[in-house]
Amino acid sequence: MFEPDFCYPEAGIWDNLFDDIFIYKIDAESNRYHWKLANVANAKSYPHKLKGSHIFWGMTFLPNEEYPEILKDILNHLLNNIVPKNYKLKSIHLNAQSLGQNGTCHTDAEPNSGELTLMVFINNRWQKEWGGDFQLLANYSNNADVVHSIPYVPGRVILFDATIPHRALAPNEPYVVRKSLVFRLEKNNETNL
């Protein structure tokens, strides 16, 4: 297991798990996907969960669906090297935000679920002044104190409890898109006999 480069009680952060060429390949590959302005955070409306606190560009893959080989490679590398044993894939999300699409406070799982969120920043090029920080919040409120503000760094990996309130800030530059790859993980309760 690779030890995190930065470790907070709420999250582990790794840099340099992927080389620059691989990050370039992931970024370029993601540009070929059919992104939709259809990812909804805090989607609780009945019955289709299409209304929430904010909407952004994205796409979702489920474990039983076919998804790109490069995503399988990334997931396997991370499962084998940083994720605690006994977790399996619940879903994969590609998220993208442009100017004006700041995220709102949300969680990725219900309380006491034991689920984890594994996030990879996949832009191959990023400048600090573009913003795009990822924030862990003190409670479930858009006015909550920011516990940690984690800068967007190409290839950065963050692993955290999926029940922690968080949000992603959009870039503050026009014509820049902030992309993240999110693996939602759940405990694997299957036992081998």
C-alpha cells in the first residue's frame, strides 16, 4: 500500500501515482466521451431524481456496464495500492465544471454506509490561479466552514469517507473545464467459502 503524501483525518491525498503521459492519455480519452449536462448533486426529487442543488457536465458508468479499459486500469491500480481491502466498485462518475458551475455542499452516500469516494483529477494541465479547489466542509450546509481546501493538481488522488460533506469549485477562468474521475466504493460483504 502506498502511503498518502498528505493525510488529514478526513482524507488521504496522493500525488504522482500516475506519470504525466498517463494523465495526458486519460484527459485526451475523456474528451472523446459523450458528456451530458445531466449530473445532479443532491438529487432527491421524486420519482426520477432530476432536481437537486446544482447541475454539471458528466457521465456515469455502473459496474455491470461496459466501461473504457483505461478506467478499469486506473481503478485496479488504485484498488491494489491505496484502497483498504474489502471494497468494490459501486459506480464511476466523470464530472466536469466550467466557469460559474461551483458545486454545492453534498455527500456521496447515506450516513453509516461505510462507502468511500476515490477521486482523481484528470486534467493534464492546470494553473493554480484557475482555482478549482476541492473542499471538505464542517457540516451539511452551503455556509459551513471549510475544513480543508485541496488545490486541483493534475493526477492528484483523494480518498475520503463518502458521507463527509464536500463540494468542488469551478474554474474561475473562461474556456477552462475542470474534470474529475470519481469511483464510488462500497464494502464487499461477500465471503469466500
